Amino acid sequence: MDTRQHLVRQLADGRCHSGQALARSLGLSRAAVWKSVRALGEDLGLYIEAVPGKGYRLERPLDLLNSLRILEAVTAEARTRIPALYVLERVDSTSSELLRIAAAGGASGSLCVAEQQTAGRGRRGRPWVSPYGTNLYLSVLWRFAMAPAQLSGLSLACGLAVLRALQDLGARDLGLKWPNDVLHEGRKLAGLLIEMTGEAGGPTQTVIGVGVNTCLPPDSGKEIDQPWTDLERVPGAAGLSRNRLAGRVAARLVETLAAYGSEGLDPWLEEWQRHDLFYGQAVALHQGSQTIHGLHSGIDPSGALRLLVGGRVQAYHAGEISLRPVPDAGP
Ligand code: BTN
């Protein structure tokens, strides 16, 4: 652990720590502590208050990631499916890290979480805002014997796995938006990015990346170009431990991934549709520069969105939906 990590851990409790005590425990001069505190603020975007005559204090306590506490929250059965857990301070993207680990022969079921992502990736080429010490950034590597074409419903099953994990921990009033966003009051709480590579006849390598907003600092929220929310605003979920959340999400995901290999989307379809917030509504489906308007008529067994367009139901496999604005009736 380097000086910066030591310092963050000392300050994580949100209490005031004197410069002298920090200098002693870190083996530094008080001037060096001051410099490190400033660098911490600049590097990690943390606000550290210098209280005259008392010391340094973080604006908000941090609930830092800890591998043992994450594994405590993983069921015994799920643990057998996670051969490696990487808990990182800072990485470009937990999914990119797992792609590198996979290329070097990493085992299926490897899990990666990080305190901060410097190049977090969202769907449709969007960035995923990933500030330090808050939210959940988690990815899982999974290899399937089947072909990529047979995995078209995987992203829906994984979205439901994340919703179930949140519900297990007490979160209420959550719903799904095709293909895999978890929403609360029409705002995005969690998103998934699934990256697949494989031969036409299989096997297929997947990296499933999950981002859950636990508590987004206002400055970070300003960078997001769609309505968002975080667990602090969800009934039953405020103050939830990030380690418990990581463990629960990991457990639900690997359970789903293991079952998907043999059962496909079928066992999840009914529950998915029950949580579908847009079913029966007029929606706009955005695919690149194209927008298709239609009535959301459910999900087909392959995970495709069924849209009633011009009197015919058609299945769409990709894109992003939004509610179609009701035309202004005028005065
Ligand atoms: C989306 O746009 O809805 C998908 C967001 C996925 C974000 C997660 S955070 C962990 C993993 N690492 C990434 O770079 N992206 C995913």
C-alpha cells in the first residue's frame, strides 16, 4: 500500500486526524502529510478540510472496498464460482482490466471491482462517470460453451440479476428498462455493459460490467447526460454498505451466468416482464441515427424488444428506448 492509500484509509472514518498523528502513523514529516493531503484532494477528487488546530477531516466518511467483506456477502455456492477477486484502487475500467486478465488466461468467474475508474465505459460509446470511493464498479469474466448468437438474452438476465441483488438488500420501487437498465422513479440507478467475443459455433467469452450509483457527488452528477439517481434516494437502500452490495451483485450475477448456460432466458422472462417499466407504452427506439416509434409489446424469448410499428409487431435486438413524448395538445 502506498502513502496515498494509507492516508485515505486513515481519513476514511470522516473524523478529524491531527497532522502529528498522521505523520507518526505514516512515517512522514508534517509538511509531507500536508502535501499528501493536498495531492489526495487533487488526484481523487476528495474534499479534505483542514480544521485549524485540530487536523484533517474528509467531508464525508468513505466505505472503502475490502475483499474479505465482499466475500462475506457472497453465498457459499456462488463463492465456488468465483476463482479470483481483484479489488483495485484505480483502473481505467474494471471491464478492460478483465479483458486483459482474460487475454492472459484468467479463469472464468474472475471478478474485478475498483474504487475509481479513469475511463469507465457505458453503452453506446458513452463514458460512465466513476468517482473515487463511491458507487459500485464491478465486472465479471464468464466463458460459455455456446455461440454468441445463443446469448442474445444474456444482458436481460444480468439486468434482472442486479435488480434482484438490490431487492435482496432491501431496495424498493425499482424497475427495468430494456435491455438492462435498472431505474427508480424513471431515473437510471444501474447500467450494464456486456462485451462478447467468440467463434460462430462457440465458445464465447463475455465480460459483464455493472455500474450502480450508490451516492453520486453533485459535481459528478452534472457530467451525466441522462436522468440519474442513486441508492441514497431509493427507499430501503440509503446507507447500504458497498461491500455488501458488491458481494450480493456478484453472487446474483454468477448464479445467473451459471444457469444461463443451460437454461437460456426462459426462467427469467416472466419476472423480467413484471418489472418492465415501459411495457404497453408508446416508445422511441434509438438505433444509431435512426429512431423507430412504436408500442412496446413485450420481450420475445431471445430477449428482443417487440414493437408494434405500423400495425405489425417487429423484434429489435439493439438500441436504446425512451418514452415517446406525448404530443402537446395545445391550449
Ligand atoms: C450503461 O451505459 O448503462 C452501462 C454502464 C456500465 C458501467 C460499468 S462500471 C463497471 C464496468 N466498467 C466499465 O467501464 N463499465 C462497466
